[in-house]
Amino acid sequence: MDYRSEFPQFTSGVYLDMAHQGPFPRTTVARLQQAIELKCHPERLEAPEYFDLPNRVRARIARLVGADTSEIALTNSATQGIGAIATGLGLKPGDEVVIANSNFPSNLFTWLHLRRLGICAKVLKPAGGEVAPESLDAALSARTRVVALDWVNYSTGYRIDLSAFGERAHNAGAIFVVDGTQGAGALELNLHALPVDALAVATYKWFLGPYGTGFVFLSHALQGRLDVPVVNWSAVEGAENFDALPTDQFTLAKGARVFDVPETANFLNMSALEASLEFLERATVHAVTEHCRLLLDLLAEELRRKGYTLSGAAHPEHASTILGFQAPSLEATQRVYEKLRAHQIAVSLRHGMIRVSPYLFNSEVDIHRLVAVVG
């Protein structure tokens, strides 16, 4: 299927930067315009929609990642989801957290900040940012409470084996927290089949949502261990009946929704995200994976012939929908990146590596055009 017509017309260039921002499908733009109309005419807003809209979004996300609806909290970022875990676990001085220096800042700074409380943050420093399961072993101890890693590296596209890392974390008595932003929505996922306790995602990339939207998967077992430091009134039991809200004692609702971002039913954001999720469900994550892998395999073959060095994501066991490559020197890589941008080919430069991340609207013609420019 040709998906180009499903998206607004790009400029005369080629967009290969989904790992930076995912564009809205046309259906999302139309839904957003409807949401704007509602804000212009609030007399049309029905009270049930304050709860129905977030619940529909929550249910669609759960289906896409292989989770229960009650395990999904709606957030404004991956950072908020990770923060709910870091602040809710009640970690104590001497407890240990294992992270990697290749983590995106969302999954790095929150954990490092815990050092002020006497918590030990051990930082893995893998070569090239490509962390291997065995590198975790030396860092684990009887005091390890959390292992927090990125599923897909945001610079290189290198994908880790969630099963291998999760099992090691669980064997050490730790929980496994994952930033899935660069994988979820682009790679098929069944969280109930994986040793993952929490998965935080920003949905403005591969889920095609607005900037400032996200979610966090919190397993049922983990939810029982987390404190709720801030109460979102809409997550109080019976909140749907506004006039009956308690004014003294109250009970929190069941499920991960107690960690929702306040004002969850942000009509502009949630309406747009809902439409994008509907698009992704129709297209299927499987189709996204297969199409992007086809294009990146072609790119990898052409770049190897031209003498470029590819990231670890070029290996099938670590492949994602992102591929990094570099020239023989940082200076040469910078020049290639600038040349691509001058030819209106949108890619990113991250840590000395050019990052390419296609989508359904791209074709082999786009890859050949990139290859011709890097020549």
C-alpha cells in the first residue's frame, strides 16, 4: 500500500527522521481540527468525554504493546513515566540502580539525581553505547533494586534483548525499567511475554502523536509497590460523578491511571493521539517494521559498498527501524550530514553518527536519493 497520500505533503526533500519527530497522518490533522472546534465551542463538550477519551486512548495503547488497559498510565513524556517509578519505589540510602551512559537523558538524569539521597547509581559505559547482557553481571549486587535501560539506542538504533536483560535483573531481585520510545510503535511488542516491569514511552515519534504525549506501562505487580505522591483528582474512585466527589476520605481508583498526567483529557493532545493510534492499528506495527527494515537493509548494503561504517543495528539480532552510519572521521561525517541537509534530506546527527529512520511514507527511491548524495 502507498502511504504517501495518508500524510500531508512534505517539502521537496526527503524525510528520514522519524526518530526525531513523527508527522501527523491526515486523519490526525482532521481530528485535531475537530478538537479545536470543541475548544472554540465548549458548550458542545459532553462531561463523559473527560473520562471516555483517555480510556479509549489507554485501551488502544494497551492493545498495541500487549498489555492490560489497567497497566497503562497516560503521561506527557517518557520522563514523567520514569519519574513515577523513581519517586514511587521508596528507594533508601545504599540501594543501587544500574543504568547505561548510552541511555537517553529521560532514562538517565532521573536516576543520577537519586544520588543526592544516598542511592548508588552505577553507570555502565559500553563501547559504542552498545550494551550487552553480560556487561550487566558485574554491576549487579544484593543491593540492586532497579535496572533501567533503553530498548533501542537513540543514536545508533541498536536494539537490546529485553528477555536477556530482564531475566538478569529479576534473578538479582531487581525490577527492569525500559525506555521504549525508539522502539514501541515501530517494533512488535508483547509486554506480557517479557520480563519487563515498566516501559516508558514518548508518543510523538513512532506513535505519530503530538509533542507532549506519552505513556508508561506499569505491571500489576509493580503498581502494588509504588507510592502515589500526587493525587490526580480524576483518578479518585467515583470521579466520573463530579458532584459526588468526596471532601474528606477518598479512595484511589484501581490500576495505573492513578499515575496519569493531570488534566488527562487534554482534548487537543488526546484527540490527536487517538487518531494516530487508530491509523497505526489499521496499518499495523508489523507493516511498519517490515517496510522500514526493507529500506534499511537496502541502505546498509549500499553504504557498505561505499566504505561507510554501520552501527550495531545493522546486525539482524540488534536491528530496529533506525540505522546509524559514519564516515572514517568525525569531520567527514559532519560534512556528509551537512551535505544531506543541504539537499533537503532530513536525518539526524547523534554522537558522531548519522541516524536514518524511515517510515511507511518512504520508498526505495528515497534511499537511493540519500545514497547518491553521500556518494
